[in-house]
Amino acid sequence: MSTRGERVRRVGWWTALGVASLLTVMCVCLLFAAIRNDGAIAAQLGTANATVDSVAFDRTIIHFETPDGIVHSPANGVLYPDGLAAGQLVRIEYDASDPELARVAGRSAALTLLPLGSFVFFTWLVAGPLLWWIRRLNKRATAPATASV
């Protein structure tokens, strides 16, 4: 039978592996979502000048006018907003069939590679040694029991 400590270490190992794997899958999904958004914008490209209304840590709100005279302000903000400031005039590209999907002109999903790649790297930089340490504890705990049999 396994001891309580061994079970706790096994659960800890699987939990660490699961969390690190889940975070990795989420980052890959975010990358594919950014690529899909860029593809949708490129398929029916519209361009406009937009005014930056507000900049927050989670979104940058803009408003712009399409050729049909309608003013749009994407609720989720603009894609790839790094370096924008409130009141700034910026050139954007948007999906003409869905103006709620807009990005700063000249920017693409390639900008997500560094932050997502860094996040995955540091996740496994922490998870790898943790998994190794837990596995080592398990081997050390079961070695004396195996040797005495």
C-alpha cells in the first residue's frame, strides 16, 4: 500500500504537470486566436484613422469612423495596442464585415510570440525542477522500502 505522503507527492506531481500543461495549451490557443483574428482582418481589410479614448492594463479603447459614416468603438479594444496613449491619433486596420475587430496598422500576431513564449518558458522553468524534485522525493521514499524486501 502507498503511504499518505506518497499519495500527496503523486497528487502534487500530477497537479504541477497539469497546471504547467494547461498554461502552455492556453498560450498556444492565444497565439492561434491572434493568427485567426489577423486572417479575418486581412480577408476583408478596411483602414481608418482612430482616436485613442482610454488606455488601461487590459484594453485600449478607440473610436473610428467607417466609410459608411458609422462610428465604431470596439468593446474589447484594439489589438496590439503597445505604446498608445489617450488622445493619440492612430492608423488602424479592421475587418470590414465586423468593425469590432480592429488592430493597429502594421502590427500582427508576431507581436504575441515574445510574451507568450516567455510565459511558457518561465512556466516550465518553474515546473521542470518542481516535477524533478517531487519525483526525486518519491524515489527516495520508496528506495528503502524496496531495499528491505
